[in-house]
Amino acid sequence: MDYIAQIWSDKTAAERADRARGAWALYGERGGGAENPVEDLIADLLHLADSDHHPGGGAGVASRALRNYEAELPG
């Protein structure tokens, strides 16, 4: 289990999704994601990672996020 999974190991997938609902609501209010809303939000967050110079940029964030997601899957 990686670091992020250890930190949130007491959270269910539904609880993790609930943490994202606030950002999701704000994104929708700002007119984001008409056709593919989840994909559009993720893509915009990756653009933000590039713009804000996060380590590895959007691609690095996407790679780490996918590893975190996979580590947090049940079973």
C-alpha cells in the first residue's frame, strides 16, 4: 500500500467521491464539462498542474493520481 492509501485507508470509495463533490459542484457552476464532465474536469486540473508547475506537470500528476486511485480500489 502506498503513502496516500495509508493516509486514507479508513475511507471507502464512496467517502472519497464525496470529498470531490465540492470541487465538482463549483466546476459545474462555472460552466465546465458539458459533454464529458468528469473527463473535462480532470483535463482542466492537468492543465492547472502544467500552469502551476507541479512536479512532472499534468502528465506527472496524472500518473501519480492513477497510481493512488489504483491503490485505493477495494480488494
